[in-house]
Amino acid sequence: MVKNPNWPQSSLTTLTLPPSSLSSLSFFTSSPGKLPAHTSMDGKGSASASGSALPTLDLNALLGRLTLDKHLETENPFDNNKITPFYQRIFRSLIGAISELESRGITRGYLQPHQIMVGGGPCQFVRAWLLPRPEEDNPTAPTFRKQFDSLVRMILGERDLSNLELNNFLHITASAASGGQSLFNFRQLQWHPILLSSAELPQLVYLVFDHLDMRGTSSWKEDFRQMIQRDVEVRDTVLGVDYFSDVYNLEGPQYYEENALGAFLFSANAISDVNGYIRKAFKQYMTDEEKDNKLMSVEQIFDMLISFFPHMLIDVYDFLVKKGLPIDGVL
């Protein structure tokens, strides 16, 4: 007997299913990944399949799901030397899955492309998960961190040595795989610059600065200076560049030091202030609409900043990791 729990109690109807229907239902239990391709209702209300055989549809195919090895046959992981949004979301999903497993004491298991299902529809909803979902630690298997490092290198390779973000990402995955960063919160990798979109990258810099400056301790700048020791020519790089010079001159060399901290502080201020100086420059002889056409997008401003300070992104990220700050709580 089958009862529909959504009906009002007073109208519950008991349905008696004939044996033929029960045998049809057993198909779904024994083959949860398949669906009958053609069914029809006979005059007595029982389901019967058309034809002598029972054609089936693959539920995963119907929902647009494929294992990662199938995607690797057709999907290029790079576009202009940047990881595509599709693979960014796959890696971020797997990092989240591994982190969740580690929180339950499951640190070892296999992570091969044919064991990873990818689905979710449009790119912004893409996610990946393990097949089958591990329920206990496998003491004879490699660590998931080691498997992830191997998977990343298999998909991305060593690529271009000038890609600082990619090299930093591979360095971290290798260190985590070897146990060199055993206390490293693996979930932090989800927000590595190589896995962020062009819209998220400026947010990483500006919101981290805002968080530290407004809610951090007064010593965070000294911590940054000590943890990220890199000489950077800030003054000579930005002076002479329209509007960026104005940002620098407002605070001057006493604020923007010639190091990684100075590059970070300048970048955060430039993201918020450059367009203000553009508006000011055209204020006297342009309409508001004309001034808006001269403004730079945040992405354009950020591209300029990265051309000025190539290491700035990984310096900010490394500082967050070394400080143990939860990046998801900042962004």
C-alpha cells in the first residue's frame, strides 16, 4: 500500500498496486542510475513499457554529469595561461570535500579522475564530488592531500614558470602532500589567487586590507612586514602614471614603504581611489556621463596594479595563511 503524505489526513487514499506495477518499481531500486526510456499507461491504469525490451536512460547523462576523466578528454584547463572557471570550480569543490573529510578524521583514500563526478549545470554552479563518498579512513591508501597534488599536476602540469600564482599554488599543494604543512587548513586553498575569478581578485586585496585595518590588531602591519620580506620599488613604479600618482602623493613615502607591505597598501587604496581622481581631472569640462565613460573598471585598475607589483597577490595570500586568518570570513 502507498500513501501520499502530502494529502490532507481526511482525504488519504489507499492505493493497491498490481504485481505488474510492483515489478516495474523494483527497476528503480535495483538500477538507481537508470530510468525507463518509454512507459505508457494501459486502460487499467498500470504502467507498461513499450516494446519487448525495457530501454533505459542514464540518469547521470540526463542531468549532465560526467566523471572528470571524460571532461579531461574535451575540456582544456587553460585559457590564455589562466585556469578556466570550469576547472577552478572543480578544484575548489575537491578542496572543500577533502577538508570536510579531514574534519571527520578521514585523511587517506583515492582521488582518481574516474572516481570524481562533475555536475551542476552552468559554469557558476559546477561542483565535483567523490565516488563513492568515503565513510572511513583507508590506511593503505595515500593521503588525499598527496592525491590532490598528483591530480593537480596531472591536469595543469608545470606550465609557464613565469606564472607566479600557479607556481605558488603547486608549491603549496606539494608541501601539503609531503606533510610539510600538516597543520595547514586545507580549506584555505579554495581562495588561492589561481582559483579566483577576475572579479574576486580585487576583492581579495581590498577586503583583506579593510578587514585588517578596521578589525585587525594594531600590529598587523608589523606582522606583514616581518612575514613577507620582499623589496618592492613602489615610488618609482607608480609616479608618472596618471591618477595612480595622485594616490601615491596623498600619503607619500612615509606610508608606502619600499617593500611588499607598501605595495599591498598602495594597491588597496588605488582600487578605491583611482576613479575619484579621474572624476576630479575631468570635472571642469565634462558632463557626468562623459566622466563616467572615462572611468576604469575595477578589473582594469587591478590589471595595472598586477603589472606594477607581480608578487602582490601571492604575498597577501601567504600572509593570510601564515597568520591563520579564515579567508572565507574576510571575503
